[in-house]
Amino acid sequence: MTERRLSESGFPLKPVYGPADVPERDSEQPGEYPFTRGVYPTMYTTRPWTMRQYAGFGTAAESNARYHHLLEAGTMGLSVAFDLPTQMGYDSDEPIAHGEVGKVGVAIDSVDDMGVLFDGIPLDKVSTSMTINAPGSVLLLLYQLVAEKSGVPGKALSGTIQNDILKEYIARGTYIFPPKPSLRLVADTFAYCRAEVPKWNTISISGYHMAEAGATPVQEIAFTLANGIEYVRAAVAAGLAVDDFAPRLSFFFVARTTLLEEVAKFRAARRLWARIMREEFGAKDPKSWMLRFHTQTAGVQLTAQQPEVNLVRVAVQGLGAVLGGTQSLHTNSYDEAIALPTAKAARLALRTQQILAYETDLTATVDPFAGSYVVEALTDEISQAADELIQRVFEYGSSVDAIEAGFQKREIETSAYQVAQEIDAGARTVVGVNRFTLDEEEPYEPLRVDPSIEQAQADRLAQLRRDRDNRAVTGALAQLKKAAEGTENVLHPMKEALAARATVGEVCHALRDVWGTYRPADRF
């Protein structure tokens, strides 16, 4: 008797699918509303997806060397990882930053550091994605200042800041301010970029981190799209017309090894978002209906045991992302379950994408799984279940209200616990962990971050504070606080402060003084 299989979202998977499983099939073409088959009519037939590699560690100079290495290896876009103090809006010399400087990403304290990070990189030709949330606007402005200094205007810059604060309260925790001022900062960034950096994607609404915390595919897209609705509502409430900012919204999803369900998930997400934007918000521009997204292969599925096996996992996950129609892709390095990736591992991860793009026939046709009974049926099931879950979120009033009640976090934790139980019981196979194990693992030498980085960053900050015009910095920070207290867009005075060489920590502390710092026990 065949064992009954369930999808990651809990749907029964049948051994055979047929026409009866897809009673109403969409007749749309790629590039047509609601974009189930892809947001562009030609997809990869004219050019492949953007190949990104997430990188950043230690000092700005070390990360800059890695970026040049990746660009020489054929990377088409950079993706910046920041260290934890930078993500939390602290300078490297603050006591709270001790032991974390340069560990999980690059330490950026000022416009000087940002200049070193992108030294020699043509910012008008390279697309840069920055995984930064609470201080996302700060790092974007530093990037703009560095570009302007090299003669590249804001209108020539392209890239993305994650800038998705709501998922931080749900699954990740690198928040600074309470939700209301955080949403205001997001809306201010939308408005600023429309005028000053129009090609920039102002937010990457992320399901990836929720998936890494244990969300199922249905939970991943439902909670992500619910957060997207909240951001659109905040921007509209701030006086922005939906078609003025919606075309620059982007999304960020995971790609798991369950390839068929992942392909269906991406198709369902596009369909749902298109309908939300057209029917709920009345968007008229077709670009406002398009769900464009970046994908990263599933870090949570990487294993420290037999790490080379992760090369196979990542290849399968990357294949799912491409078959699902991603606009850009980061493939994890096989050693990331152990430490920051080595240069060789990062290059192999990029080569995985290049094989998919140039040695397979994936780019020869659009939406290869169109017409697949199983994928079409899963697309419908995921669409319906995710739509129902979105409605459950808004039964609380808003996504923020649901976060306050702990709804999303509770649902994700329940799913994560179930998976952990299945692995422990052997009901879910993880190769190299609970089946097909080795008695003795091969030795591996991980990349190690020099512990002297913290003192070097502190020395750089001390020198910066000696060299700059501290009276100008104090005045600029006062203007930033004044804007934060009122209704003025805070990015303009923020840019002035950063141009005067105020640090990331000083800018974030100025906003903390006005808006406060969020604590989990706070009521929104």
C-alpha cells in the first residue's frame, strides 16, 4: 500500500493527477493578469533572472574584495549582508555591539565605510540589494551619497532595500522603533525614492524569514501578502497614490526542496497579489498588479552534517525558483550551515545558477509547468488556503493588530514544532541527519572572522569624530528630530546628517529619542 503523502502545507498529495483535479483552468498567457504564468510575456527567453550572491562580512574592505571576486565570476547583482549592530542601528563601538561586529555581515558605521564597501564598483551598472530593515532608509541614503560622490545621480541607481519591518515583529527580531513610526518611515521612504531614486525597489516584503522560522508555503505567502496590504494602506493613508509607488514594491520568498509545491506557491502568490491590488486598492497600472520577487534557497534546510550534500539541495531549490518565475535568485553556499561561506563555496553557489541558466533548456520556454495537472491543482489549493488565511489575519483588524495578538507567530511556531517532531521521529527524512548518516564526518575549515575587527572599527569611528565638523552634525541631528516630531519626510534631514558624517548609530538614536524603542511587551 502506498504511503499517504502530505505537502508542506498539509494538502494530501495524490499519486496521479488528471483533468478532474483542475476543473477550471486559466486561459491567460504569461504577462497577462493575474500573472499566474509569469509577470513578463517572454520571461527568461530574452534574458535570464538576475543572479545575486548574498555577501558581507568583517570590514567594508574585506567585503569589497569579495564583491569584486563575485562580479568577476559573473554575478549580475550584489546582495549585501550587514552585521547585527548595523541591523539594529548601533555603532561598532557601543557596548551593546561587543562581540558582534562583522560577524554575520559587514559593519557599516558611516558614509566613509559605505564608500570603502563599494569602492571601484560601477553603481550605475550594478544592481544592489541590501538586507536591512529598521535602518533601511539610513543605509539607502549612505549608498546614494557614495554614488553621488562618484558622479552617479540617484536617478541612475537600481536595487532594493528590504525595509520590511512587520516581519521583524513576527519572525526575526531586528526591529528598533514601535510599529506606527516604523510604518511612517516606510511610507517616507516610498515618497522619497519616487522623487529621488525612482528605479529603486523601496521594499522587499519578505516571506523568507517567516519560512526559515517554520512557516508552511501557505503561511509564507499569506502572512507576506497581508503585510504587503498593510504597507499599501500606510502609504495611501500618508497621501500617496497607489500607482505612484506600487510598481516599485517587490517581494522575497524562499525556495525549498519540495519543488512542485514551491512552483505552485510562486504562481499562487502572483495571482493573489494581482487581484488584491486591482480589486482592493483599485490600482490601474498593470505594473502595480505585478508581484515581482527575489528568491533565496532555503538556509534552514542546509545541514552541517555532510555539507557537500547541500550542493544538491541548493540545485533543486534553485530549479524550483526558476520554474516558479523568480526575477532574481540567490543560491546558498554549501557551507553556510557551519559558518560564513568561503570564497570557493560562494563561487560554486553562483556556478549552480549559471548551469541552470546556460546548460539547461529552462530559458527556452516560458512557464514550463503550465498545464501540469499536479502543479495547477496545487496552485489552486494554495491560492484558496492562503486567501482564507489572509482573511483570518484581517479578522483582527489589520496585520499589525494580528501581530499584537501573536497570531502569525503562534501559527508559525506550531508548524515549526510539527516539523521538528517529524524529523525527530524519523517520519521526515533529512539526508545525513536522521538517515544515510556517516560514522565520522570529514574535516572542514570554516571561514573565520578576525576578532580584531571590532577594535579597528572603533578606531575608525574615533578618527571620524575627530575629523568631522561636530557642530554641523549636532545641528543636522536636531533638524532630524524636529522632522520626526512633526509630519515632514524624515529622509531629507536624515540625508543631511549622514552627509555631515553622522554615524548610523547617531541617526538611529536621534529617532529613538523621538519615537522610542519597541519592546516585545509594548502594546502597539
